[in-house]
Amino acid sequence: MKFPAIRRMWWLVQQALREVMHLRFVWIAGLTALVMIAGVAVLREFNFGAEEKRFLCDYAEATLALWGTVTAIVLNVSVVQGGVERGAWVMAFVRGVRRPEWLISRGLAVGVALAWLTLLGYLVLGLILAWHGHAVLVRELAMAGGRMYLRLALVSSFALLTCAASSGFLMASGLALGLTLAAQLASIVEWAGRHSGTTAGWGWRLLDWLVPAFQVLEAGTPAAYALIYATGYAALYALLACLIFSRREI
Amino acid sequence: MTSAQPLAIRAESLVKNYQTDWNGRRRRALDGVSLAVPQGGVCGLVGPNGSGKSTTLKLLAGLLQPDAGMCELLGQPVARTVAAGQVGYLPETPGLPEYLTGEEFLRELAQLSCRRSIDDQIACSLALVGLTAEAKRRVREYSKGMRQRLGLAQAVLGDPTVVLLDEPASGLDPRAADQLGDAIKQLRAQGRTVLLTSHFLPQAEEWCDQLVMLEKGRVVFDGSSAEVADSGGLNKLFLERTGP
């Protein structure tokens, strides 16, 4: 009798989520909220005039983008690399779990955790804006939260790929940070591709095609385009990760 | 070794190389290993460190692919037997989640594959390794021996026909090693085939009815426990057939 793959994935995601919670994810999320609230409490002492709302939003989003990136990489490295090094995947594998199933379940669990983190971050931002006496537009916040989540999901897919392709925590984290940096500096990469010599230019252009640009996820881009763009790249990176992980000798 | 019984484990001329650096330099871990274990048999793989015992087990568990040669479990390719849930495997260092109880850990694994009642499976596995009374304690509170026994419990969870144990006696005190011996005898009585690696030669001699000795990736001895006894014991054989 074959164990249904969907049901098995469901169990795998649940197990990976339990592992994420065990990694003190609640503390990480709590600390994020605390840093945002503490920072805003300090900022209350300053007078930003008419720009205050914009400044508070930028501060909160920068905090979330930075901390969320670190969290996405650390969680992926812990649950994927940690699972490989501890032999957890071996015990699942001999129970008929395919390598891509195991890897994707870990990626999904991290995705759920990042969704919680984003939700918490924008709830805190809403509270901060209300506390400062600004109007809170729920739809506006939800859209901004969605864009932030797409960004963190992309970082998570980078980390999933680097964990699948490399051995060792430092290598996986370093490569994921490198990809994140390239995505952040995509406009510079594109400029370098246009202005470099033939060989170097091809290298820059290749990097430009392979790495998504975070600027596409910003408010100026239509939401549907940003969603398709980020989902496409995240799926591509996850597919590559599965291909590599299936063939890698561990 | 010849036997009238059908073979549970069959490996022919297995070769496995590991890449050792970025230049593509490779080290040969297995160099033509052949192995045949009849159904219901208990076979011990012994040999010095780096002789290829764990690599052989990983190939048979489908965790690695051979560079040459073939291996079969229950007359089928390894991948198919593993996918059917008929193989149990105890890694050399089983990574157990510290935050779960022994029972919760087994339940998590059982959910992935069990074909009959999960509770019965867990109870049977825990009873086999003598951990029933400790099932509700967190893994972080377990001693090294208890962790090893929990690792064995997960290997036999789900009634696998072939059980592969990589250094199951590692870190066990004499009493726990005796319990492990009893568990292996029970597995044999249930008709399961066991292939284990061990550095503890007297125990391997006692537990196994077939012994295979590896040295530098090659089989240097393959015989029954009676043949080992006739040759003056496993310790003597080990010193004679393996290099300094």
C-alpha cells in the first residue's frame, strides 16, 4: 500500500514547523517586535514634521527587511543543513520519503514562519502608526506586507538552494547572503553588464538574469506583476535546489 | 557463502569512490565487495576503521549510489525495496530531536510510513529495545545507551524485512549491549534479516551467524560463525587478515 504523497508532505511540513518552533522562533519574532517598538519609542523624541509617517514606515520596513533576511537564512540553514548533518533526512528517506519532498517541506515550514514574522511586523507597524496619531490604512499595510513577504520568500529560496548545494553552515549562509546582496544591488549589476567589456559583461548579464531584483517588488510595480515575478523566481530556485539535492552525495 | 534459502541481501562487485577535493581526486572506499545474506540471517560486517563497512551499509540503504557493481534487497533493486518501506536503517550517529519524547519521535517517523496501527508499532518497537518505561521522557534526558536503543527502535519501526544497523553497540554498557543482543535474537526469531557493522568482535561473533571481514574496501573473509570458530575465533582472524 502506498502512503499518499500529499499526506506525507503534510506530516513533513508539520514536523519541520515543530523544529522551527524549537529553534526559538517565537523569541526571534518577539525580539523583532520589541526592537521595532523600542526604536519607535526613541524616535518619538524627534520631530519629523509632515514626513513622520513616511519615516516610521521606512524604519519599520528596514528593520523587517534586515531582520527577516537574517531569520530566513538562519532558519533554512538550521532546518536543512542541520537536518542533513544530524541524519534526520536519512531516517525519513528510508521510510520512502523522496529527497525533494523532504527539502520542499522544510522550505514550506520556513515560509510559514516568515509569514508569521511579516504579519507580526506589520501589526506592530499599524499599532505604532496609531500610537503616533496617524491614520492606519489596512489595505495599504496589507499590500506592503505582501511585498515584504515576497522579498523574504525570495531570500528563503536563495538559502534553500545554497543549503542544497553546499556542505557546511558557513558556506550555505555566505552564498545565500551573496545572492541577497546581488538581488538588492540588481540595478548596479545591470549597469555593470551594460558598461563592462565583452567577457566581464557576459558575467554581469548572466548574474542579472539569474538573480531577481528586489526593486521590482517595491511599491511602484503592479502587485500582480510583483507576485508573478517573485513566485516564478522562488519556484525556479526551489526546483534547482531539488535537482541538486536529489543528485548530491551526502 | 552458499545457502539454499532465498537471499535477502545480494551485492556483486560493489565499487565506490569518494571525491576528496576540488581537483576531482578520488579515494576508493569499496573495491569489488560482494555479499550474500540469506533471508532471516544475521550477518556482521567487521573490519578496521575506514575499511568500507558504513559505505556498504549506505549503498544497501540507497543513501549512496555505487560507481560499479550492483546490489539488491529481497530480489529487487534497493530503491524499490526502500520505497516500499521494507528496510530499517540505524545510522552510525542517529540525530535524535532533543525536544521530543522517545514516543513522540517514533510517532513522527511512524506517521511517514506505517501501514498498520501506529500505536501498536511504537509499543512493539519500544518493547523490543526495553524502552517502554522511558517512552515519555524527553530525548535530551536520555543516556548515550538509551539514545542508541531509541535509534534501534526507529530502525525496526514499521516491520521492515531487512534491518541495517551501523555500529549498534557503540556507546553501550555491557548490560545495554546484552539487551541489544536479545533484541537482535528476537529480530532473527521474527524472520527478519539483519546486517550490522561492529568493532566489538566478541559480540559480533555471538550475535551473527555469518561474518564478513573488510579490509581497505575488499572482502578478506566471508564465512559462517562455525567457520570463524574453526579458524580460532574472530579476534585471531581479524589480526591475521587485516593490516597493522
